[in-house]
Amino acid sequence: MTIANYYRPGSVSEALDILAAHGADLLVIAGGTIAMPLINEGISLPAEVMGLRRAGLDTYTRRGDEVILGATLPITRLVEQTDVPMLRAAALRTASWSVRNMATVGGNLFAPPPAGDIAAALLALGATATITGRSGTREVALDDFWTGFMTTVVAPDELLTSISVPVTSAATSFIKFGRKRDNTPAVVTVAVTANLDNGIVRGARIALGAAGPHAIRASNAEAAVHGQPLSASVIAAAADAAAAECEPFTDAVATDAYRRQMVRLFVARALTQLDASASTQGREA
Amino acid sequence: MASVIVNLEVSGRAVEIIAAPLTTLQSVLRNQLGMTSVKEGCRQGGCGSCTVLVDGEPMMSCLLPVEDVAGRKITTVEALSTPDHLDPIQRAFLDNNGYQCGYCTPGMEMIAKALLEHNPSPTRDEIVDALAGNICRCTGYQPIIDAIAAAASAGQEATR
Amino acid sequence: MSEETLSVVGQSVARSDGLGHVTGRDIYTFDRTFPGMLHLKIVRSPVHHARLRGVDLSEAEKVPGFVRALSAADVPHNVYTILGLIGVEPEEEFLLTPVGERVRYKGEPIIAIAADTEAAAIDAVAKVRLDLEELPAVLDMDDALAPGAPVVTHWGNNTFMYEGHNCRRVRFGDVDAAFAKADYIVEGEYRTSPIEQAPVETTGCIAVPAENGRYTVYTNTQALYFSLDNTSIILQVPGNQLHFIGGMVGGGFGGKVDVIVEPLATLAAMKTGRPVRYVFTRQEEMQVSSTRASETIRIKDGVMADGRIVARKVVNLFDCGAYSRQTPYSITKFAANAAGPYFIPNVYVDAYCVYTNRTPSSAMRGFGITMASFALEVQMDKIAEKLGIDPWTLHFINAYHNGDIKPHRKVVEDATLIETMQAAAELVGHELAPELKRMTSAPRSTEGGR
């Protein structure tokens, strides 16, 4: 099937009109880094495609105590403009320079695991998705954004338009473990934010990537550290809890068993790094 | 089918092309404009052999609908040399044996060009980071890194 | 000739293709396009093992841009076996699988479709209906050799036959007697995976009708003459009707020696009268094109307390996949080198070419020897560790000398392992014991025996 039309709306409302006219048959792309490989290989054969590059969603705004990321903000622009260390770290660990110039922050929320490292960081940061339809906008916490593998709460007549990230003074730690140093799908990704009050954890969010059908919270691990100091035994208990509660899968990159072991290892490492400094970001390969 | 007319600048030349919907920049450059330095290795954005510069920024042309770069300035390796003159990056690749089969070479040179424009004095680590999206199956990468490092110091020498 | 008269040796000489590579002006196979060029895409088996009961092209033929489908009936001599050129039997693989025959690996070609555009060809391929009666498949070598395994070949067992034997055999001395006298027995099992060569440029060619009934084929094969000769045999046309142009290859490493695209593309050009482009997508390159064979190498060595290896028994299973292609040749090379660059007086090798329903394997860098080296050298490390012997000493003691007989009865000439190790030791700053420094590769008789 050759592609009949490629729509390039100049605004969100124009985009929503096109969506309404074509419904579920319309493939929506932004950076194209997920969809174009499938179209090029003949795996995806859409009749109609809509690209969002011109729709005005590529902004980065600081507003009071939150940062608003436009859904089609290219990842390179995020790196250049953000002062949120965890976002910068996750962005730099995503793909390669050329792909980062094209891929978008919002697109990362739709990336199939093991991809979606920025999604894991956003989940740890407590971000909220803004979803727009013709009847208006609604906000959905990222905790509730995904409903399963490659499925989200975004309805066929809606678009993800922005993601807002609360500015935090929490300590943060981000580790992506891949089989090579860069441009590699994750074996596991761990993103942690924690409010530390005199060494006691007052609230932690531990997000895992490549360890489930989408980015997930390791809530049992979070409970294990809440109200505790980050001692070796507390960290070990949290790491064990994360390993038990995650839902890893086997693919060409790693087996589920190996991913589970790496969740344990890197949750422990991320929590340890958290303790060592207020905000540390790193790569593991 | 709704083909469109797209105007862009490619390696210093203003061009007007007709493209079917979602035709990639890679396809236009190779098949319509004869810019065959732009290679095709995977069409997945994974090998980097299709790398071109869009307003100076490296992108994977195999993933880029040509309509999305209408009005932009595209640079390919064809722009780097004339019959009498090689870009210092190309001279450095020659002198440091930064190639074997040559298939990844244009993509490597494009990334090198972008890198040295952004960062004229990169560390070896920064060169390696920049090359993360470009695969070479022949050289083991060291001669390519050497070539880019050599081009960087030649550039620094020239500006002194 | 004195050194002053040498103008190339010892000089840094620019490569002749360097300028073209760095300016991007060298023309690779698919940098070419021709007016009216058709795109060839292949209907491939979606399952590991099945009997092909029928093919329905009716929906595919309706796709706008569809031009021609090729099936087994269109192929004049429908046999693909690269070693057939040098008389190696059996003829076991089809270019396109006929109805009634079995497909033996996932990805095996059944129908070729030529269309005006790549998209139309992909579309038409997707609309071909195959009637396949799925059969049990075997994907593991030990399973393939077990009684009751699904049989891949058409001669009833899952091994290539070497002159009536089910493996390539080397018999030298008496390993059982030597094992009985050995001070130590050291065993190891070494497994390697199939490895895809993954050149950045995928495999492919463009076949173009030329003048006087000839065809020009632009190809990135590593084996231009093999390709021309095989195409001539398969299409039953004289070699002088084919003009093969190649040599500008974007990486091969053994992945472009299988002559897998030229016969079909040329046939399509003959049947349509138009240029035909057949190039592997990256997915085809990974899954369909041949890989280095996976191997399971089991070594049992008999070693004396002083470190001399006196006996070696090797059983090696090579997974050739669904068709043997070049693997039997690779195994012969392996068998000849199973003792490594060492003198071992008793050697027993059984090297099997095992058929499974996997993608056929074939050549890759060091074909047959690379994985042998891996296994043998890890085995040497194991021996050194078990005996508590310095690894350098172990290698020197066992290194072969000129005049030694190798297990396949070849006399060693130009041995340089000892000298190479001495140079390596110096380079890394390792001080060798004096007796090791004194050794040479000269025949043992000149050094007073072993």
C-alpha cells in the first residue's frame, strides 16, 4: 500500500480536525524515529500519516514551579535547554546524536520497551501528561498514562500535547545499563527521586524502564525506603523488592532472568549514589 | 496519491523536487538528485550511513520525510570538496586510513563536520560520543577517531 | 635487490580507492538507477519446516504496479549449490521451492515478485497466499543427531556425508592408548553462536538487459566469477551472455559469497525485459543471509606432567542449518587444524556437518578456523591452570617444528610460532626463561629431539 497522504498540520486544532476526519486509520508521527523504520521495512503499511513537526508543540517553558515540555520537543533541544539533571542524563543516554535531533520527548512515551528511558525519568519525576481533544484538555499523571504494552489512555481522537514536570529539590539518580556504552537499548533503566531529610527518606519514586510492559513504579521498593535512612540493609531490601515486583521480558538484548538480576543490582546502585550526593547521573555499560 | 513540490537547498544548490507522500530525504538525495554519497545501510536510523546535515545538525535522512525539511539547508559530503580542494576532514581520513570499504565514510565525515563546527577541540571521549550513531564494520573505529582528532588539530593549527 | 631500489616496500602508499571513498564519489552497486527499473521482493517461508502444498498469486497480481511473479517452474535449472561448481555434491537446495517440496528454514524463498515500485512489490508479496503443511522442526544440533529427530535432508539423516562417513574424520596415532598413559585428562566443551557478518551495505544486485541478448549484472558479491558461473548454470545460458560488474563492496566478511541474488534478478530481467533491482533489507540481511556456523566443540586432551599434550580427541558439531552450502569445506579446514599450531602425536577428530531447520550458515572471516582457535586456546589456558604450568612454557613446549607431521599427514614447513611468541614476549615486556628464548622452529632432529 503506498501512502496516500502525509498531513502536516500547522496547529493543534488543525491536527485534531485531521484526526477526527480519519480516526484510527491515521498514523500519527512526530520525530519519525519509531514509525519510519517500520514503514521502511514494510512492516507498517499505513494509508494515511500525520506528522506533528509544524504543530507548534516543540517548546520548552519554565512556568513557576514546573517545567512544561512540548510533546514534540526534540531531545537535543531538551538537552540544551533543561536544567533538570535527571532529564539531561536520560536524554543523553537515548539513541545517538542524529536520532536525538529528530526524536521527541513525547514520542519517548510511546516507544516500545526496552526503549523509553526518558519516560522512566519522567515517571520518577512525577510528571503529568496533558492530553488534548476537540472538547478540551485533560491532565493525566504518568502513573496512570500507560494501560499495557504499547497502549495508553490517549483516545483515537486525542493528542498528547505536553508533559509538565514539577521542579524538585529532591535528590535524583539515573542509571541506564546497556550492553554497550551508547546508542543501545536498555537491559534495565533505573530512575530515582527521593526527598532526604537529615538522611531519612521522606518520599521516594523509583521508576524502572525495560522491566515491564512500559515504565513502571517499583512501589514496594519505595515503601522499603520510606521513613528509613539509606543504610546498606535498607538499600538491599529495596533492591530485592524491586527485583521481585518488576515484570521483565526476554528479547534479543537480555533474558527476563538477567533483567531481574540487573534491576536488583542497579536499584541498589542508584540508591547508593543518591546517598552519596544530592544529584548524580550516570551511565553503566 | 498527493505528491508535493518541495524546495530546499542541497549542498549549495537550490532545488525543486516532486515527492510522493512520506518520501524520505534519503530517497530524494540518492534517487532524484544523484547525491549518492548518502548511503543506505538499514533504513532504521541505526547505522548512520545516511547521515546528512540539516542546517548544520546531523540527522538520519532515511527517517526524515523530505517535506519536513522544505526550505532548509541540507549538506552532504558532495559539498565538502571540489575537484581542486579537499575538506581538511577528508584529508585527515585519507592520511589516517580512516576507511576500508568506504561505505560508512560519508556518514562519518558528516558527523565529524558537525562535531567540529560545534566543538573545534573535542576530547577523544567527545569524538567517541559523537560517533555513537555511526557503525563501521571494517576499521574497528580507531583510525576514524584518529582522523577526526587529526582534523581537529589541523583546524586548531590553521586558526593560530 | 638492495633496499635503496625499493619504491613501494617500506613506503607509505596511498590506496587507489581512497579519494573516491572520502569524497563519496565511488559508485557502489545501488548508487545506480535505470529507467524502468523493477524492484524484486521475495515471498519467503514464514515457518521453519513445512511441505508447500500450493501458492495463490491471484490477489498479488491485482496490486497496481505488479509486473511479474517468478516461481520454481520459471527457473531453468532450479538448483542452488555454490560448491556444485567444483563438483561437490549433493544438489540439495532450490533457487525457488516448487509446490510439493519442503521448505526447510524460515525465510526460504518460494516466489519472487517484480513490481514497478518497492512499495508495490512489498504489497504484492504480502498478498501471496501460501498453503503450507507445517512439519516438526529441529533447531538444536544435539536434537538433530538424536534418534527420531525430524529429518531435514532428503537422504534420511541430518549429517552431510563425507565419502560414506557421517563426519569428516582424522585418525592419527592411537588416542586411547595415549589417554591411558597420560598423567592428566583435560576436557572442555566450547559453544559458539551463529554470527551475522552485518556489512553496512546489504547484499544485492541490479540485472540490466543489454545488447544482443546479453545481461549486465551490477553486484556487490565478493565472488564475481562464482556468481557469473552459478548464474550461467542456473539460468542455462552461456557465460558469454552475462557481463558481471562488481568490486566496489561495502563490506562483506564472507556474507557476500553465497551468490544468492544474481540468478533471480537476472531471471527476472530476462522474463520482463527490464532492469531488476534485488537488494536485501536489513532484516533480510540479518535473518535470511547466511551466518558463520554455530559450533559445539568438545575437546579431550591427554597431557603429561611436563605439559606435553600427547593425545587429543575432538568432536565438533557445525550447524550448517537447512542446507550445507559451504560448510562441508569449512569443516574440512577445521579438521585439518584441530591440533592447532602444536605437535600432538595422537589425534582423533570427528567433525560433523549437522543439518537443522535454521538459516543456512556459510563463510565468515577465518572460515572454519576462527572458532577452532577460540576453543583450542581456551583449552590451553585450562591445561596450564590444571597443571599449574606457566602458559608461555606450555605453548613453547607444544609448539610445532618444521618437519613435524600434522594429524592430516601434512609435513610442517615454515613454522614460526616459536619465533612469534618470542617477539610477542619482548613486545609486552615479558621475560622468558632462557631455554624458551633459545628455542627455534628448526626440525627436532637438529635440536636433539623433544
